[in-house]
Amino acid sequence: MRPVRLTVLHSNDMHGDFLSEVRGGEGKLIGGLALLSGYIRKVRKETENVLYAISGDMVQGSIIDSEYRGISTIEIMNYLAPDVVSLGNHEFDYGLPHLLFLEKVANFPIVNANLYLRPYNRRLMKPYHIARVAGLDVLFIGIITDKILSDLSRDEQVASFISLEEASVEVGRIANAYKTDDIDLTVLLTHIGYESDLELAELLRPEWGVDLILGGHSHTVLEQPAEVNGILIAQAGVGTDQVGRFDLVIDDDTNSIVDWSWRLVPIDESIALPDRELRDYIDSFKAAVDRKYAATLCSFREPLAHAARTEETPLGNLVADALAEMTKADLVLVGSGSIRSKSLGSVVTLGDFTACFPFDDSLHRFMVTGRDLLRIFGHIMRPENRTGEGECYQVNHGVRAVYCDSDRCLVSLDMRGAPVSDHDLYTVVIPEYHARNAKDFLGVSSEELEARAGSKIVATSVQDVLREYLQGHPNLTSRVEGRLEYVE
């Protein structure tokens, strides 16, 4: 037996969380890439064998990222120097051609095994990366699925081989091909959500030798990794306030983990000094953005929270109400995940607004029956859609839906102050991304939405609509009203 110690640090869903924040009574600095870089450099200096991996969604979520269309993020990540990164769904937000450009800007390997150029049966990205450290060969494989890549699932050129079952086959194909290379540790970098990680682990054959799954997408915070089918599964929440850390002992003779520990390390001033050079580099981007986006857009009466995407929130209600008023719709469905800030206001700058609503999309209006609405709310309110992997919604004033979790059914749906009638028609406004993926997100097909006369694009930019509304309505406020209620 030749035991070798290896430390694997891992992040996921960083979403352009570049800057530290002051929190708590002591005014302690929390998170930010400068502090994270300081900790990673410290571990690399103090510990002999260290690898750092990121499981998708480096981009989106900050004004610095959106202003430079992800280029700023990749340049900053080049400084952070991860050993390997996998794709998340938001790496595709600026379009596939731009993603391929960002890959060329990166000084680190970006891996994905199961996205294919369909007509040519060729993988879109480098499928794996083998990191060599202390005589160990560590195989990293990147995985993402059609459950996450709603945009690409409709693309005629790119997709295929992206269900969980097909993803497991791709893992087996790569693992089988490199058995002769004496791989000591096999790590999947996934961006499919924690529950799907558990499912994927069940599908993997032990002979393929997968040891770890480092996941993302569902922003899951764990006390300890799960273990399924002999595979350890971990995730590190969201942002840069923490980083996952595996300390492993690997038997180089048997290619197996003989001992391990894992913890979620909080990133703050007590654990490391900030990387000043990286902080200055980030500040150079921030200064340019601040000059452009410092103007005040509006003021609220009080800060409005959006603490959890699976719940009704004051900020979510304000957005849905604004869009309903501007579009004269009976129902507006606002994707909770499209609101990127946990709080907005009281004073809202153009930068605050853009960081909170980075996804610009068109708004589509449809005429639907009450029966369709009952199907939609029964779909979006079901329990499995609220695990962090589903698509949850904020709705406008005048809508009240009650769902029974124990019976798994919609109890009631009121609109216009009265119960929804099966055969009455209602106007529904949905962002184009959600309309295009209606079957998965809403439980009705795009064809069903478009079946009746009156369907049209009511705005080409949701940002424009919201911005005009906020500028024209000073001192707004909102509160939770019980628009979406869950009972046992």
C-alpha cells in the first residue's frame, strides 16, 4: 500500500460573486474572490497536493459579468487558476458561439462529456481532464443534462446524449477507455442538481470506478456528503461565501480512497488574508462599471427581499405586479430564478437593477382556458418542483392558488376575485424563455399555449418594461400576501 494525501477544493454556482460583503455585528468581511483566492493560495502553500475544481455557473448574476458578457469572469478566473471547470447552464446564457469564445479565453480546462454536435456525433467540449499530482492520476469528467439545458434541448445541431441515463453511459465510455492509464481517482463535475446527482450515482457501475461527484445547480448546502453506490456526493452551496474541502487518503496501489474527511469552509477574514492583487484587478472592472451604472433609478419605501426562489417574496410580488399592470394581463408568471438579488432597495441604482435582472427577454401573451391554468398551477406547485432543481414562479396580485402537498393536488385557484372556470379565457404573460420550454416548466406545450387567437409578443425587453415602471412609480413597496399557499 502506498497512501497518498490529496486535498480537493470545490466550488459551484459562483455567479459572478466577486466582491466581499460586510456582515454581522463585528463588520466581518465575508466571501468574495479575493478572500477565496487568499484561502486557496494558503492551502496550496501549506498542503502538498491540492486540486481546485468548479462545477459550473461561474458566470451571470453580477453587473461586472453581464457588462463584459462573461469575459471579465474568465479573466478573473484565469487569475484564480482552477485546475478544472465544468459547464453549467448559465455558461450558455450569452449564446453557444460566445461560450466557445470564452473557452478560448480560459487558461484552464473546461470539460463536458455529454453534449454533442448532433449531425457529426462529435462532442462539443473536451470531455475529460486528467490532473497529475504526487504520482496520482485524477480523472475529471463534466456532466450536464437536458433537465438543465432547456435552451439546447431544442437545438437541431447541439444536444443528444443528455438524459441522466445517457450521461451515465458517457461516463462509462470514458472510464472504460482509461482503465489502462491507472487512474487513481475519478471525479464527476456535474451541474444537474443534488437530487439528480443521487439518481446518477445509482446508474453508475462500480467497475467504472467513480469515486466523487462534485455537483452544482441546486445551491445545496450539506453538513456531510451523501454516499450512494459507493460514491461520495458533495456540493458547496452558492457564491463565494464558502468552499467545499475534501481531504483524502488514496491507496495508489489499489486506486481507492482509504480515508476521507469533508467540510464546508466559510470564507472570511479569519481564515485567510485577501489576495490584494486579485482584489485590485477586480476593482479595475468595478470602477468602470460603477461609473456607468451609479445613477439612481428609483427608491423603494424599504428594502424588498427575495430570499428563496421556492417561495413567494416581496420583491417577486412587486415584479409580477409591475409586469401585470404594464401588460394588462390576468396572470404574469415571473421565473423566481430570473431575480438574481436577495434584496433590492431602498435606493436602487441602475447597477443594482441590472444585477438583479440580468436576463433580458421578450414577453409573450397567450389566451388560455381555466382548465389550462389549473394544469399549470398543479405542475409548478408540485413538491418535486420545489427541491431547488425545478422552475418556480412569482405571480401577480389577484391570483391565489392553494396546493395540498399531502394529497399532491391543487385545492383551489382564484383569479379576478373568483374561482377559475374551466372554459373561461384568461390572458397570461410569460417571458419567452419559459414559453419556449413550457412543456417542462409549465406542464403544457408551447403548441397548446399558441393554439388560440390573441397570442403575441407584448414587449421585446422585460428590462425595458420594468425600468420604465420603476422610474415612474416612486416609493413602491410590497409584501407577501399568500398568493401561493401550501397546505398539508
